[in-house]
Amino acid sequence: MKPMIDIVLTSCAESEVGDTAKQSDSDRRISSLADVGCDHGMLGISLATTSWVTQQQYIKLDEDKENTSHNDNNNRSKSISNGISFFPPTRIFGTDLSSMALENGGLVSLKKINEAMMPLSRFDNDLPIVFHVGDGLKPLQKGEADAIILAGMGIMTMMDILKDDVDRVHAKRIFVQPTNSRPQHLIMLYEKLQQSSEWMLRDETISYLGGRWYINAYFERYSGDADENSFRFPGHFLIHSDTEEAIDAYNSYVKHHLRWLKEDFERPKCVLEDEDKRWLEYIQSAEENAQWKVLSSWYSQ
Ligand SMILES: C[S@@+](CC[C@H](N)C(=O)[O-])C[C@H]1O[C@@H](n2cnc3c(N)ncnc32)[C@H](O)[C@@H]1O
């Protein structure tokens, strides 16, 4: 099962995939990232640690390769671990409404990690993370976040945070993990982002933890022809996942929500929400799993 950090780092892979082949690597690259609503800052600290360790590796590589220039940022920022080149963000921000969360969490951890890591450092620097107290994206300066993470909050809070400042901070990638992964909620969020073809769904992962499903997704700014950017339903990438584990988890998620919706539907005077109806129609039309058609046959359009 994959946590949020996995989809973030995977999205930083160098190789071009699928429908963004038109965009160059440098257009897609993210060098700064803000975890908004970071609470104790653990995700941001993990990302900053990955970035820090990667930078140490580059310096080691530079030292090992006499003919590699120390000033060649391109070579420095390319990790060759596992044969995959990726560009982890080199500036991380953690923001939260709660000063207590940051004071008792992120800042304490950061101080301890910096103290522990300093003797290992090949250059004199701390983890590349800064914490700010404040509402949504407001604590960030203009152009300061190529990517935004919104995790562990409801879709209404997410949409509220995204409504004003996304352009001001120059975000080109948005990662989301809503607390409630009910299809109806996901469709509302995906609709909001994909409307006007502004953002395009680029990848999803699914995790089942403590009796709940968590869906991580990320969207990228779409700069192509609006007609080509048709709405992608929640689960678009999970249906076609290349791992059995994800396909099985998504299958269980779908079956769970079909059962749940059926129970709702059978209650007297129940009226399904439009998003629930859209999801049911989508699931019925999915050719990947014939069972879903049978399990949703109680609903007809
Ligand atoms: C349940 S925690 C999730 C923490 C972390 N992102 C995670 O996924 O584990 C939600 C956090 O979002 C913060 N939050 C809620 N609304 C916010 C807003 N408008 N701006 C910044 N932080 C916010 C809360 O203070 C809280 O720390």
C-alpha cells in the first residue's frame, strides 16, 4: 500500500509518460513544494530528508567523478539511485493554522533531526524545510510553491484553500488525500479541479488503513487543447493500475461503496445525489470488471 510520499516522489521521475509527452521535463519539474495543513510536519520532514540525502549523494558523485563539474546543477540534481532519475523538490514548506501543531511537532522534530544529521553533512546546511503558521496558501510568497499537498482534510476545506491563491504561488501540481474517500466527495473535488480543463488528473494510488480507504491523487496544470482534456473519474488510474495489489484494493473499495449505496437506495424516500448517480453510471460502464455491472444492477438510469 502506498503512502502520499510515494506518489509525490514518483511524480518527480524524470522520464516523460503518456499524455504529457508534449511538455518538456523542465516544465514539469517541481523545485518547491508546500504541505498545507501539515500538522506535525512529518510528510514535509520526510520529503526534506529525501532531498537532503539526495543532495549528499550528488556531492559524493561529483567527488567520485573527477570530470564532473561541481557547478553543474543538472548533474547534481539527478539522482541515479535504482537507475531512476528524479528531481525531488529542494525547498519544502509546511504550513498549518495551528501554531501549537508546529511548535510541538514539526519544529521540535526538525531541530532534533538537524542536530543528528549535521555531523554527516558534506556541506553546512539544515534540512530544506521552513514552517509557517497561517491559513491555507496565505503564508506563502508569490511564486513560492510549484506543488501543493493537501492531505488529511475534507474536500470543502481543500476547495476553499485552492480557490484563491493557487495562481499567486505559481502552483503547477496539486496532490490531494481527502479524509473521506467516498465516490461522491471525490467526484466533487475532481470536478472542481478539472472544470474548465485547468487541471488534469495524472495519477492515483490507494491504501487501506485502519478499516478505511485513502485515495491519493495528483493533478497537473493542463496547457493543451481543452477538448482533449475530458473528465477523468476517481479511480481512472486505479482501474488500469499495473499492480495486482492496487487493482484488488480498488475492487474492494468499489464493492464496499456499491453495497453502501444500495443500502441507501433501498431506504424509503432515498434520493441519490447527482455525484452518486454519475459514479454508478461510470462503474456500470467500466469494462474492466464484469462483476461491478452485476453488483450495481439494482440501479438503472
Ligand atoms: C487531520 S490533520 C492532517 C495532517 C496531515 N496533512 C496528514 O495528512 O496527516 C489536518 C490539519 O489541517 C490543518 N488545517 C485545516 N484547515 C487549514 C487551513 N485552512 N489552513 C492551514 N491548515 C489547515 C489543521 O490545523 C490540521 O493540522
